[in-house]
Amino acid sequence: MGVARVTVRLCIAIDLDGTLIGRDLVMSDADAGAIARTAAAGHVVCLASGRLLAASRPFARKLGLTGPIIALQGSVAYRSPDGDALFWEPLDPGMALVAYDDLMARGLHLQLYYGDSLYLDRLTDEARSYLNLSRVAPVMVGNLRALLTTSPPPQPGPLKILAVGKRAEVERAIADLGAAYGTQANVFRSLPEFLEVTAPAASKGQALRRVAFWSGIDVKHTVAIGDSDNDVSMFAVAARSYAVANATPLARAHAGRVVGPLGQGVAEALDEVLGDYVHEAR
């Protein structure tokens, strides 16, 4: 008798920065190959990032992915790299203004996100460093705060606020503002020098749940792979979760398993998943 392959279809969310790519924006052949095998087996592979769609799309195209993408920390997800939004989760404008003023008072560099656009009112060293990492062109405005008061852009938003500063400053601000805002907003770290503020319902975890539902996949068949504090919400939702070895202490503590570092960890996690979910029956 021949060999039959029985496969459970999975929805697998993979973080980009620090998990799949480093600051050189390069993916390893091992990780890219494992993603190709996983997609070829019929699973939904979804990039899940704090980046804009425009900054995630090149990696999805390089990997040959045609399914959904989670962007801006789960504030939005798209049907495909070139598709429409499945949902938007903007910050309450009043809450966004409070957060903006609080972060500005701390002397942090600030950026606002509406739709698939990044808004700036000055090109600081922090902004140039971020633009080099994200490879997107900003929309320059005269007064960033005015977007939250008198001159909002036409796109949905604000979807998130990004503050950039020294690591110690970011850690203090997260502790202070997280306690002050409570359930009114998510306040968290992505990269060590990045503080991000999103709507309460905007997280990678909630986005993974919604993308899986849209894909016709039960949440019990979801997988998450990440490296940072902002991936913890995915780990809480996913049936199986993996942190790469270079992950933050918080991410490692909340992951189901810690795998190899950037450049090999994604491949290790996916090969384990494929081995467990693909069975051979005679």
C-alpha cells in the first residue's frame, strides 16, 4: 500500500526584526528554506511585525508568501502583500494625544502612523536610523501634534505611536506610562530603544487570532515565533510558541520553547512543527 500524508493546516505567525532578519535586513537560507517548505505543505505563513505593510512586503515577496500580513504590532492585518486591510484598530485620539504629550515631555523622538504611512515633522538622528532600518519614505508635516488635534490624515489612525530613546529612558517610560494608562492603551518595547503605544485591542496576539479565523483555521492550530516583548501576546494566543535564543528575557520566559538564534531558530521551529504535524500512514 502507498504512503498517505495526512496534514493539519496551521496558521504560523513569524516576527521579522530580530527573529527572521537582523539589522542588515538579511534572511538566512536555512530560515527561508524552512518557510518555503512550510508554505508548500499548505500552511498559512504570516509575517507579523511592527513594520508598515510597505516595509514588510519586500520580505514576503522574497519568501514567495501570498497570504495575510500582520503589521504595526497588530493594529492592522492585510489579506496579502498587495491586498486590502482585514481590519484596523486605531488608538482613541484623546488617548493618543495624552501619550504623545507624555512622551514628548520625556524628550523622546516621536513618530505617528496612519494607514500605511509614517509621519514625521523633523529628521533627527533617530528618525534617520529608523528609516534606514525600515526602508520607507516618511510623510513630512509641519507639526506632528496637529495630526492628533486639528489636521488628521485621511487614512485610519493613529494606529500607533513610536518613541525612540536610550534604553534606560525607554524602560522607565514603559513602566510609568503602562501603570498610568492601564487598560486604555498598550505600552511596550519592541526593539531595545523603541517604545510603542497601540490601542488596547491592537496586539500581535489578537491579530493572530483574527487572521487564523479569517483563514478558516482553529486557534488550536496556530504557531508563533518571535524574539521580543511585543511577541508575548502572540505566545499567549498560539497553541505552540517559540522564542529565538537571542530573544528578550520576557519573550523567552513566555515562549513554549526556546530554539536557536536569529538565522537558524525559525528553521528549527518550523522543522519541528512540520515533523509533528505531518504524519505518514500506510
